[in-house]
Amino acid sequence: TSSHTRLGVLNNPSSKIKEDNTAIARGILTAFLTQNNSSLKSFLSKLTKEETAKSLAAGTKMAKFLIPGMDDDAFEKKYNTIGLDIIKTHQMFCQEVLKLLPGQMAVVSNGR
């Protein structure tokens, strides 16, 4: 709730990383990289709904879920080029540094 709070997301998938099973993870990362805070919050709320996941799994394009106020061009360019290496890097960090099991969730906090 503070303007001094920062949020980041690391992906720690439990299954093999492929384009068809990383749409939401890539969407979240892309939004963090391309959107302002107000658009980011609204988009993440929409993207993390179960019906959105089902729709994406059924073949709906990510562009359908963009919301008014987002920088659509920046999002689409980044989303189409983000690749899977960043998710693999997140997975490696989670498992090698944080010692998490594949798919295991955790909260990491670093405060003053």
C-alpha cells in the first residue's frame, strides 16, 4: 500500500518450459517491463483470473486481454520477443539460490 513498496515476480515452474505453457508468465514479465503502475495493477488482476488462463490455453491471443490505458504497442512488441530464456533463468535462480523445489512458492522480502 506504500508508494515505497516494490514488487517483483520470479517464475519457478514445475513442468518443462514451452511457449504454450508460459503465456501468463510471459505476460506478467512483459507487463512489468512495459507498463506504468496503474495499468500494471489492473492488467495483472485480469491476467491472474482462472477464466483468463483457460481462455489462453484454448488459444486466445494475449492481445485480447490488454486493458485501456496500457501501452499496447510496447507490450505486444516485448511479449512477442521475450523468449523463454528469462523464465529458465528465473527457474534456475529459484532452485539453485533460493533452494526451492520445482513449482514451490515462496515470498522473499528485503526491507530496511
